[in-house]
Amino acid sequence: MTGGGRILHKMKEKACFISSMPDSPDTRGNGGASKRITHGSHLVKGKSYHAMEDCLVCEFKQVNNNELGLFAIYDGHMGHDVANYLQTHLFNNILKEHDVWTDTVSATRRAYNTTDKDILEKAFQLGKGGSTAVTAMLINGQTLIVANVGDSRAVISKKGVAQQLSIDHEPNKEREIIESKGGFVSNIPGDVPRVDGQLAVARAFGDKSLKRHLSSDPDVAIELIDNDVDLIILASDGLWKVMSNQEAVDCIKNMKDAKAAAKHLSEVAISRKSKDDISCIVVKFQ
């Protein structure tokens, strides 16, 4: 998280590992044309003094006769434990909701809040830290459900034109809500805005000491996958702080290999002096 996440000493911890499964077979989208869906991911540790704090999910699986693409970026702060917990539990909690197939948006919102409550109850084991999240669930290659808290971001490309699917939850944008709960947003010269002078995002999982002033409610969007869709990018803010949505799409739109594309985006971000952890997922429709 750019700006150092929370301003507190961070313990050195083990990085999270990538969860990856084989690519999807040919999938017939809403436009009727058959497209092969491939995916790839890449993680790069930033130049900060703590261990890697990003985690991701990047896999396809069969659930109740539905083929699901599950993609997520979890950008931890004050350690990787909350991000690691999300990597293991968040999608499972979404899929356990009774109405996940009939009202996926409501199911996703409830699962986000349930998961945050579980994290807060386990604060003794998971520590004082937290994590942002952006999740994308691709159902049968046709419907994409994107949800997020924090500033990790999902971008879709349609015929080469970038469109942001998630909302960056920046402290200044949610100042009124934070102040209505008794909190404040600091704007110190040379630093990024922070909730209660500590956290550089307005929404996150965990962060028990800030939770009275900090939301974990996700923004959720539905996107239908048609023939115009050529790729999706999910990435932590280590990428987006140095690259616009359209620049990211333009960097990889002619690359066929999704994993190579994810690595290339990370390398470009590093060349532009990004010092944060960078995690990136690319999904290609070909």
C-alpha cells in the first residue's frame, strides 16, 4: 500500500504464496462467440523493509456445475496475516452464502462483512494489521462480479479501451463518513491522507484499533462479458500509483500470454520507481 500503509513498525514475515490452477477451456460468452480464457499472475516485493505483504488468488474451479474463475488481490499492511486469511477464506465464505447463485451481489456483500467480523474476532492471532481486497468472480465465462474495499483495483478492457470496475476508497473522498464516526483524516505535507493519521485507505479488513472509523463495506459491480472484452487486470496500488488504467491496458493488449503480461506490468511499474509491493493478475479473452 503506497504511503507505507499504517505508520507503525512492521515485523518481518513470510510472504504469501500464489494460488493457481489451470486455464479455462473454451467458453461461450454472451455474444455467442467461443473464447479461450487464460490467466496469469505475478508478485514483486517492494523496497520497504518489511516482508512481502500482498497475497492473491488466481484459479478456475467447478462449483455446482458452474465454472468459476476466482481472482483476487489482497494488499496487507502491518503484516501479511490478514491478507493470508482472506486468501484462504473470503471466496469460500462467498460461495457458502445461500443466495450466491440468485443474488450474487448481496451474497458477496454479506460474505465480506462476515469475513471481517471473523478477522476482528481473531485479532489476537492475526494481529493489529489489515488488508485491502479486490475480488473478481467470473461465472461460466459470462458474468463478472467485482467487489472491493481499499485501493487495489480491477480494470476491464473492451476493444482496447480501459474501464475501471472497482472504486478506490481514499480517505479524503470519505472524510465526512469518517468524521461522522468520530475519526479524522490527516493531510500532512509530504505524506498521503490517512484515517486517524495512520491508514492510507478509507476501507479495509481488520485494523481493529481503527474499526470504529473504518468501513469494510465493499462496492460491488456486475459486468457482462461480451465479444468486446479482451482482458481484465487486477492489481495492488503498487501498480496503479505509477500507471493509469489505459496505460496498463496499452502495455499488454498485444501480448497473448497472460502470465507474461502480468510480469511485464510489474516490471514497467518498477521501472517507473514504484517502491511498494506489486501484485498483478491478468485474464485474457482470446
